[in-house]
Amino acid sequence: MPIKVVRDLPAIEKLSNENIFVMDERRAEMQDFRELEILIVNLMPTKEATEEQLLRLLSNSPLQIKVTFLRMASHHASNVSQEHLANFYRTFDDIKDQYFDGLIVTGAPVEHLEFETVNYWQELQAIMNWSKNHVFAELFICWGAQAALYHRYGIEKYPLNHKLFGIYDQYTLEPKAMLMRGFDEVFLMPHSRHTEVLAGDIEASGQLEILVSAQETGPAVVHSRDHHSVYVFGHMEYDAETLGLEYQRDLASGQDIQVPYNYYPEDYPQQRPLLRWRSAANLLVTNWLNYYVYQSTPFVIEKIKDHRD
């Protein structure tokens, strides 16, 4: 089934060229059934690339999904045109009286900062508090996952000795969990971060369960035991070229950065990287939509609070 987005979003044409069905609002209004309402808080500087990546994964479901993109009103985004933000994004004040079946919060390149010093931290906290009564299921990615765990459970992030950067084997610890249905015992996940959360801190909460982990990466996928929240510390949404673009950016800025681990064939940057995690990424998002959102969310969306209590 198609993804429903604001008319003329640039990602529509690009995804259509991949035979991914994305319809605009005008065409969707001709259909009469309950679509899933998904809110995406896009904190990434490369907003248009992230839009394409997430829409591509959401489109792999048989469900019709209406996507709303949210930006931080308290932050000036300098890597995307203000026209694009005005046309395709809304602010928290615009949607705070609405209800959503699902919320996705992306990563952000602010790991070097304490949470409280991020200029949109108070606004993001307000969104996470609001989500408890206005969103049925949540999916947090990378820094977004760290931020949510800190806000909800006081779980700290810790600096790594070196940037975790590359494609890593991940081990499925809880194959019977609904989110992990269909997963191999080992699969690949891209990572790009300078910080980590510790397994002991997650387990000590008593409300969280580690589903995927590895010695090199630490916890990679965690969910709340009530199934309302999922935390992914890698970037399953990344395209084949994303880590390469980050590598070239870091080199150009003079950073002491190593070649992304297990990314380029033979670790040779002139080789074209292969996309080897797309099937696992599709499965993760499809399982989240199916088991954590669609099969549990109330038909009357305004009753979300009753179903989360």
C-alpha cells in the first residue's frame, strides 16, 4: 500500500523511480478507510535524504500510512531551504492537539553535547512528554534513542574511545520477541556514533529489554516491556552511500577518521559499497508497524491514552 505525504514533496519523484508507491494527499482523500498516522521528528541535518530513507522503509508495509514531518521550532536548520521546511514540515504547536499511531524520532549530530545544552532539548522533552498521551507506539533512532532513554529513565550516554563507524554484525538475543520475528540470528547494521549506553543501565531500569546486541556495538535494539517504545542505536535507514558521504565529510573537515569498518570492499574507499542491510531494515520497520502499531492501536485514534494506560 502507498505512503501518503504532502503534495509535491521532492522525495515522491525519487521514490517513484524505485517503483515505491507514494501518493499525495489529494489522491488519498479519494479512498475511505482508516490510515495509520505516523509523525516523524526529523533532527538530521540532511533532512531530504532522511525523508527518502524513512519513507522507503515505511513503504514496505501493506498498510496505508499518512506521514507528517515535524521540525524543531527552537532550532534553525541551515542545511535545508526554509522553503522546504515551510512547505513540508510542521511544528509542535501545529500538531500538539492531534493524535498519532506512531512516532519516529531520528538521530542528530549533537552527541558531543550534554542533553541539556542542545538548543532544542526543552522542545524535544515536551514532545516526548506529549507523546505519552497522544502517540500509541514510538521508534527512536541513534541519538534520538539515547535522548529518550535519558529523558524517560535517566540512562546516561558515555563517550567512546573511537567513533563507532561502519557495518557491524548484530546478534538476535530474543528471537521470540514480536519485533524480531523473521530475523536471522546474525544480521548487519550500520553505526555512526561517538557515544554509547550501557547494557547494565538498561537492564537496571526493569522496564526495558535488550533484543539485539554485539560486543563491538553494545546494545543495538531495545524495547520497553509494554511494547510501546523501541530504541535502535544504529542506522538501519541508511542508504549504501550514507557512511561514505560521512567519511568524506569528516576527511574534508580534517578529522582523524578511520575508513568505515566492513563497509568498502577490501576496505578500499575507491570501491563502491554494497547495500547489505536493506532486508533487515525493511523487516525491522515492517514488524514495528505491524505488531507494535497496527495490531494494537485503537481504531478511534483519540482513545490512544486509554489504550496506553
